[in-house]
Amino acid sequence: MSANKPIKIITNNEIMHSIIKKVDRIVKSDSSVLLVGETGVGKEVFAEYIHRNSLRKDNSFVKIGLSALPEDLLGSELFGHERGSFTSAMAEKKGLFEIANNGSMFLDDIDDVPMSIQTKLLRVLESGELMRIGSTYAIPIDVRLITASKVDLKILIEHGKFRSDLFYRINVVPIIIPPLRERRDDIPLLAQHFLNIYASDKEMVITPMALRAMMSYNWPGNVRELRNLIQRLCLFKEKEITPHDLPTEIRLEDPEELIVKACDRCFLEKNMSFDHVVACLERNLLREALRRSDGNQTNAAKSLNMSLSTFRDKVKKHNPLGATSHCTEGHD
């Protein structure tokens, strides 16, 4: 894929389509963009999408993960240094801002940047010029800045860990990317997309039961976790991916088996009353229904063929998402 070829964002989700429409309205501008989302949701893909559809697409696109470098090296990487400016500076070095001049720069993990670097970064953004470490003259730069954060920067500002003036400088166009668990309709499309990449020489398919398991899983690592899973499976499988091939945390089990396993202590302890066993079963059944519906009580009640009012009464009685572990209700 050439450096300036437009990139496509793979999605079937309505919210994601609305986000893409918002991005499309600003790609031709030079406005700073702040991408916010959990690790692995695709912030770098959005950054590339913005650059490759911008007026700067024929110029440099420089990416750096700010959390990957220690503070003493980060300043040199971003702003460059002159020969002899510190012990290991054997030659002058251009910083990434200079390399990205007239193009775009993507600063990932902006929430991990030390305060000292934040100050220098703000100065560069406000003045449109930088000074290499050890230099006495300024270098003009013209860079379209795209930043990404895995947390709400306003929280860091409240705790004195992020400069508010820098936040307002980079937060011209905020784009919030939802986690994969909030756009489950993208899972089949993304899984097939990664199959096409990593099993292009095979006729690989995902069985309906395996796909159902993947749709039920919450994907804490988001799209990156899904991509890595498909890549790994493609290395060892030839024709199809079944539930047996999936990691334990993803593999779909029969709901009744899940409840029985969760309540195995109920059936092993002879001193437990019938009422205690029933309460334990109900509590775990409620918990499982809420887990599968992402906490939506209306959908959880429907999955149990129960009225919403009855469901709420039982949730209030059993507190299925409380801190108390299963099989302890009423036990001494």
C-alpha cells in the first residue's frame, strides 16, 4: 500500500459511520485532532485515515508512541539536538517535528507525556517553530497534529498531571472511538477482514458457534486483540475455526453449564438448604444474563423471559453484580 493511498475503516456500526462522517468534514483542514479511546480500538488507523485523506497526504506522516520512550530521550526524538549538546550527541539530529514538516504527526499516548515535555510541546504548537536541544536558533515548522489518549484528559488536568492550556490546543476536534464491546456488529466484519489478510492462501471460515462466542466476549484489548487472535489461529488452522480453537475466556459454553459450574459449591455442601441453593442459582443466572446483555436490564429480562419489574425485584434481592462472590448468599 502506497504512503498516500486512502485507507478504509472497516465497520458496519452506525455510531462508527457517524464518526467517520464527522472526520470526513475536517480532514481537509489543518485543525488539530484528539482521538480518545481504549487501547486497541483503532486510534492509529483513524490517524492514518485523516492524513491520507488530507491535503498533506503527499508529505510525511510521522508516528510516535510517547509512552515507549524515557523522558530524557523523548525531547531529543521530538525536537532534535545539536552535536555536543549532551554526552552522547555525537552528531546533530533532526527531531520528528522537523521530519514531519509540511505533513502530519501522530502523537500516541499523549496522556503519558511528562510535564516538562508538555511545556516544550505547547511552546512549539503556539509559536510554529522549535529549537533543537543545544541550539540557539529557531526552526519554523508547519505540522498538522493528531494526538491520541486512552483516558479522558480532563481527569488528568483535575489531578495536575496534564496542562489545561495544552489540552485546549490539541482538543480542537475531539473524536471519541467506542470500544469493540459497544459495536459488536463489527466483530464478524473485522474477523473476516483479518482472515482475508492472514489466511489469504487458505479457505478459512469461522463456524457459527465460534462466531457466537466471539460476539459474546467483551474484548478488553478491542480490535487489536481480535486481530492478534485471528492471526494466531491462522498460523495453526487450515480450514475452519471452531469454539474449541478459541481461548478459554472467549469460548462459548452452554448457559446452563455456566450456571451449574458457578454454583458447584451449592451441590457439594451438604449443609446448604434448598432455599440457599435456589438463591445461588438465581443470583448467577441474573449475573450471566446481565453479562450477556452488557448490563442492559431490559434485554437481560427478555433473555430470561421475565418481566422487567420482576427482573428488577430479583436484582434488588440478590445483587448479582455486587462484591459478594457466588455461592455465599446466606452461608455461614
